[in-house]
Amino acid sequence: MAAPKYTDKQTRIARYAKALGNPARIAIMEFLAQQETCFFGEIHEKLPIAKATASQHLKELKDAGLIQGEIIPPKVKYCINKEHWKEAKALFGKFFGQCICKEDNCCKE
Amino acid sequence: MAAPKYTDKQTRIARYAKALGNPARIAIMEFLAQQETCFFGEIHEKLPIAKATASQHLKELKDAGLIQGEIIPPKVKYCINKEHWKEAKALFGKFFGQCICKEDNCCKE
DNA sequence: ATTATTGTTCGTATTTTTGCGAACAATTTT
DNA sequence: AAAATTGTTCGCAAAAATACGAACAATAAT
């Protein structure tokens, strides 16, 4: 180990990025983000995947903190976790704002 | 398949997110983004990983389009791919800007 | 010519991810 | 009580990601 471990911020942004690193999960997040309030219903009907697979993706988004779900049988209420959404937004914002290249083609001389 | 396939944008943002979904790759990107110009040198020395592993991560970032490398023996020149960086920045910007929840706690009533 | 430098590729092993159907749990409807 | 609805969990399989050391290639330095 020639260098220090990763920072907390690096770990957290990587965690969020990983959770978003699948088109099905992007689609789920986009869908939920466009709901005015929480969503009750069958999310897998909005996606080209099986019920079990959708449930798994939802679990991963939940584990990453991007969404939250509450069981209100026979349905489940899914929502964006606004607090973590904002944190992720800030982290990615900083991440993409940090490039100090002076010109667009600074890397092509 | 109960719904249409994913859109191009969904696929692309997921691709970028996946590439960023590892702390080592976040660290590499942050490091490169903070260079004024391109970097010649041993990136694995900046990270707590082996040479071979660093090389693999660099390859993945390259495949995802986030960086570019040019061989100038005995070293390699690594740079942010500014064009794709900007695309990713825009995609994530839109993604995180789309939540229409009206209040921070709209999902907690 | 030999050695040192720099980074990739190969071979390998382990773990994680992805996806599905079937079975299950909890409630609502009939 | 039986059937329908909704979503999770289980068991499985296939694919991809993660990480490493060792071997290799290509040039530069001695």
C-alpha cells in the first residue's frame, strides 16, 4: 500500500455512482423523481425486467440511501430519499466542477 | 418485456456512473482533474493499489470515455477526456435537477 | 549490450452483480 | 374461506468486477 486509503467523500460518491451504474436503476430513479409525491404501484411494469429483478434493484437503491420504501400492504410506497439525493447532487456537482483544465482541448496538444 | 428498453441517455449516464462506481477510479479522476495539463507518471503511486490494478482501472475509465491516454514511452500521458467529461457533467446535472418533490420532506408525510 | 524504467497483459482466484422463475407472506376482494 | 393483488425472498446460474503477482514489451540510461 503505497498511498493513503480513500477519503470518506471518495467512498461516498463511488457508492452513489455504483448504485446509479445500471440503466434499470437510472430508469427507476428518473421515474420516482418525476412523481410529485411517493409512488404506490408496480414499478416493474415501467421497466423491461422481471418483478424479482426490479425488487432487487429497488433494494440496492435503498441500501445506497437514494430511495426509501415503506410497506403499506398490499403495496409499497417508494420515494426519493431527498436528504441523500441532495448529498449525492452536491458530491457530483463538486466532482464535475473540479476540472482545472484551462481549455477544452488542453489534453490534445 | 413489459416496457420499452432504456433510452440512450439512461444507458449513457449509467455507463458513466458505473465507471465512477469505485473509490479508486474516483481518486484517479480527481487526481487527473486537478492537473493543469496531462499527467505523465505512475498513477498507482498515488493510490493504495497494485500497478496492475491501477492499469485496469485506467483501462475502464478509458473504455467509458472519461479519460484518454497516449503512449509516449517509457511513460503514458493521461488526461481527462474533456468532451465526455462535459457530457457526463450535463447528464448528471440534468439527472439531479429533475426531482419535482415540492418540499424536502415530501416523502415523509 | 545490459540494466533500469514504465506500464500493459496474462493467468488466476475471489467476490459481486445481474437476472429469472418459483415459492412465499400479507392484505384485499369476492 | 377462497382467490386475487402486490411485492419480497430463495435458489440458482451466468457474467462481470476486483485484485494481485509474474511475465512481457518498449524505450532510455549506463
